[in-house]
Amino acid sequence: MTAEIPIEVRCPQCSAPVTLEETDRILSCAFCRVRLCLSFDGSAKYCLTTADLPDEDLIYVPYWRYRGMSFYVQGLEIQHRVADNSHLAIPVSGLPPTLGFRPQVLRLRPLVPGRGNRFLQPQRSLDQVRTSTNGSRWGSADLPGGFELPKTFEALIGETVHLVFSPVISRDDVLWDPILRRPLAGADTEALDRMVQRPASDESLRFLPMICPKCGWDLAGEKDTLVPVCRNCHTLWDSRAGILRELPFAVAARRDPGDVYLPFWAIRASTPELQLETQADLIRLANVPKVVQHSMEGRSFGYYVAAFKVHPQLFLRLARTFTLSQPDACPGEELPRAPLHPVTLPLEEALETLPILVGSLAVPKKTYLPMLGRMHFKHLSSQLVFFPFTLKGSELLQPDLGISISRNALNMGRLI
């Protein structure tokens, strides 16, 4: 897990410089005090830059950079790790295949036009570079005894995807690295000359005012939240689609008000590959030592996936515990007064978790794990559900479910 990468932007209202972190979704300007939601149309696009980098005659080479929680099936086990990778997005020999540590040590800024600069169009999609580099097998060094096992299914959850452009200079038919000030031996300059250029500005970044569309009140939220909150009319707003879209929410039944509320996606979905429609079906699938009551046969169930990022092992444990418990929740009319943990995992990423969650729950593994790659889930409905947690020292405790989360784990998860 790496530290946050600083990104330099300009305030759209006063043009003052603002330094953001990679996962920030709210811009706060220290000069004019404006607060704006950041909305990206597709992947965010940035350039690597240094203080002494020339302003003209640069060729910007595209790289895909992504990080997130990686889950994959290997043998009869579900493995996990935090992925943080970058890969060249054009098929040109002689160029560095990855960015290495450059995003961590150099500055990033949005695409801006420059005199005579060329921004090359990526010719490999993110899925293509991940498939070509990962293949279908993992290195034997990670496995006991040095054996390789087939990787039958993989899901990258909550990934942060950027298209990062790294500069090179062409001089006398030789490509130079302007950052390291040395030639790139063997780079195919003719192939670069044939590459299609892209517009030299980033139109994917939009700024939305932090004002509630329903009542005009100022929206609240921490800098990395995807869902700002209106405390005046008790509404939630999704800021990712270029507009503010209201989200339904519910609050879990509770005995005592919590010190903080953690958000979970409650999802109803069907899959034709499994008989998994009711709570009774869930108990049979997971082989839970519980008597199946008649009322469970007609009661639908929901998948519960954390709407925030944490270490993959904890993320999967939370999804298993909440899904098996099937906690009650009431449609929300008022938000809790206690602090709300920011929503950092969108619904689309939560839906991608469902095959891994089913594979983690299902028994026996040898029957269900080979099926994960063939499962197709149809999204029926979803909503955010807030669960109260009580602060006990360095832990957050959910008393109704008897589960605890380290506060440090929540903080570290915001770096994924």
C-alpha cells in the first residue's frame, strides 16, 4: 500500500493552485473558500512533470495505472492482495513497460496544452494490459513448494484507475528520457511517429458545486467521499455522473445510537446459475448450522458489501458476516446525528464483489469455486444502509452483530 500521490490543479473559480490527493473527490480552495465535487468522465488523466521539464517539443506516452483490492481463485482457496500497478498503453518496443516509482516521487497535473507537445492515444485498454501482464498464472515464488496453480477467476474491487502520461523527447531520431536525461536504447521512434494523438486537454474532469439540489443547503462530506450529505433535508447525493443524483438510504435497527455510522451497500441480485433467491437458500448454500424455518422460504435476502475500502481480508470478512446475518434496516427519513464514515466504494464496484462473496460463502468449495467465472448477476435493487458502531478504545464495535473493526484499518483503507 502506497502513500497518497499529490496532484496539482487550479481552482476553477479563482485559479489558485490546489494540491489534491489521488483519492480526493472534493476540492477545497484555501484562497476563495469554494468547495466543489470532482466528477470524472471515465478515467482521470494526468501528466508527470518536474520543475525543470521543458514546456515544448515533448511526446507524452500513455500508461495505465490502477490500484485496488484484488481477489482471485487459486485451487480451492480465495486469495487476496492490494494491487498497485502501471503498464504501457501503446505497443512500442524500447519504452519502459511500467512507470515504476515515478508517480510517487514526481508531480502529477491534469492535461494542459503545450507548444508543440504531442499526447499519444492509448491503443491498449486497461483489460488488455492486465491480461497480457498477469496472464492466467501467478509466480511460483508465492506458492509452497514452488508449484504453480491456475488462476481461474479474478476480481479487482474498488480500483482507482488513472491514465498517466510520461514525457519523452525525440532528438536526431533518438528518444530521450527528459527526467533521467538519458537515451532510451532500442525505442522505436518510427512507431511513435505513427501514433494517433489525443486532444491536449483533459475534458474528463468536471467540477460540481457542493450545494444540495433539493434545498440549496451546503453539502457536507470528507474530502474522499463519493456521496456528499445534506444535513438540512437529510439526503445523499452521488457526484460521479457529472450531476448530483439522489441516493436512497436506510438506517439499521439499533438498541443504542452509535458513535459513528459505517455505510454498506445492501444489494438484491439474482443469478441463473444458482438457486439463490431466499434466506433459506442462503443457509443451505453456506451450510450454516441453523434450522431453516418456514418463514425463510419466502423471505428474500440481500448481499451486504462495505461501501468503503479496507484491507481485502477484512473487506471479505465484513461482507460474509453482514450477508449471513441479514440485519434489519428501515428506510431512512432522517440521517443519524453521529458522524458518517465516507462512502469510498461505488455501487458498481460492490456488484463486482458478488461472485467472490458467493464463492466465499458456498460449501463445498470444489463445486462452486470453478463456477465463479460463469456467474452473471442481475442487479435488482440497492440502497446504502448505515450501521451504528460504538467506539471502544482503538476499535469500533457493532454490538448487534458482535463484530469489531480497528480504527487504524479504516484509516489505512482510505489509502487503497
